[in-house]
Amino acid sequence: MTRRKTTNKTGLSRIDGIKVHDAWIGYICLSCEVLNNIHIGDKLLDPQETYENAIWECEWCDYVHSKDSDLPFDNWSDDFKDSESLQAQRFWQGFFRIATENRESYWKQCNACSRIQPFYSFSKHSGWGPLERQMECRACKGAINAVLNPLRTAEQHHESSVRRRIADLLLEGENETIDIKDLFKRFDNKCFKTRKVLKIEERGTWAIDHILPSKFLYPLKKSNAALLSSEANSNKRDGWPSKFYTNNELIALAKITGADLTLLASKTPIINLNIDVNKCVERYLKVREKSDLAKRISELKKIIISYDLQNQLSSKNKKILGL
Ligand SMILES: [Zn+2]
Ligand SMILES: [Zn+2]
């Protein structure tokens, strides 16, 4: 199989010559019990016609699967094995029906890994060939989706937004008010990422990047704020700076803001432990007094544990959180 050169953004080569609509038959040889696959094209077979006409020769042992063949089962009596017998004919009818009657019995070749696999190895794709299945198997699809759609599952997404919200609440009161005019001046009235010129009076077009994200417990401060266009900011969201900015940008950013370059350039997020956790927790519980406290405590507990902040809690707060 030759692999075509490709520049597609999944980094995955499609394999030439695999017809993405085509179906295959799969059957286990009656004689040697090895799997055989037969390419049949984009029209499924009729069970009765197949029974009458099929001559499927095993690739491995040459046994011919046809209604005219005697059955090769050593433990069956001769009157069952004889192809002329009613028993053998009923067997052959069933044999060909199993392989052809339902869409689910067919097989398909994956266009990414080239394996021929059963129907259920492929996800649905309406109107696509007689099997209505996608061109790549679910395993390959998983790999492709990891590249095309790194935006996590809905559950992870929810988890992450809950965490951000709680972190924001914890940090309330730790944040500084940002002097916008000063921010524009320091960033030369430009989006730090795209270099697009921004106007302070066009409020929807720019945003303040919380460089080290609140999700990891960094308050908004002059040294932790960058000027970005709205588009650039929505791409960065609450990502760690080294995931979004290039090395040169990080160096320039540290120069403008006075932030710690080592921290900005860290490959993995670092939780900010330089906050007064007790004060944050008390403030959080007070602010949220009137809403569903039990739920909020359990959410808070999760973030405290996953950020390993238990030891900074007073015994009173530990007790409140049940830690
Ligand atoms: Zn065989
Ligand atoms: Zn595959």
C-alpha cells in the first residue's frame, strides 16, 4: 500500500486506493477457521443470490464455500456433510445469510489504518455508501479528533468552567483595578499577539489578558495584565501563557509587565500558592451564603484538594469543608 504525501493538519496520511463507500464480506473458513474478507464494492449482496452463485475460496486453505461443496466438519455424519443433503443446503443458506443479510454483517476498510474491520468499528455517516459508515475506523477517528478538536469533552469543559468560576470567586478582593489608559500606553495601543492597532474607546474590540490565569489562582494585577484584541483573547482564554505566546513574546511580555519570565515560560501550569487561602475561603463562603452551599462547598473542596492547598487551611476551615 503506498502512502500519499499529505499536508493536512491532522498529520495523518490517507491511504490511496481505498474506496470509502465500499463494503466487504467477512467470514470464517469452515475448514481452517481463518478469517477471510472479500471486497464487494458499493452494493450489498442479496442472500438468496449469494447462496445460489457464490464461490468463495479460502485464501489460506483453498476450501471453496459454495452450495455445491460438501461440508468439511469431521465430527458430522456423512448424511449431514453431503452437499446433496437437505441438511447441508440449509447450512449453506444460513451461512450466506449470516454474511450478507444485514448491513451490520458487512465489513469495511479504514482509510487511515487500512485495516478491514466489522461494521461496528465505524461510526455512522448518513448517506455515505450502502453501509452509511465513516471512512475511518473509530480508533483512527479518535486520533484525528484529538488533533482537530482538542477542546475536550463537554464534561471536562464543564469541570474547567466550574473551576474557573470558583477560582474567580476565591480571588475576589485580591484583584487590582487595572488602569486602562496606562495599559494601552504600555502596550503601545496594540494587541500584544497580533500587533493590530486598538482604540481604547472601541470597548468590544479589545480585552485584558489575565496572563497567568485566575483558574490557577493568579489575581489580576498590573504585572499580570496584557492588552489583546478580543479575538486573540478568546483564543488564549484561560490557557497557560507558554501555550499561547512564543518564547520571544514571553520575553517581551516579561519586560513590559515585570512578570516572572520563568513562571510565564513554564511548560506546565503552576498553581499560585502565594495567596491567603483562608481569607479566600472565608470570603467565598460568605459571598455565596444564600445559594446552594452544600454544592459550592463540594466544588470548593475539589479545587482545594486538586491544587493541594489543604495544609494551608486553618482547622476551622478544614472542618467546614470536611477535610
Ligand atoms: Zn480455510
Ligand atoms: Zn483505522
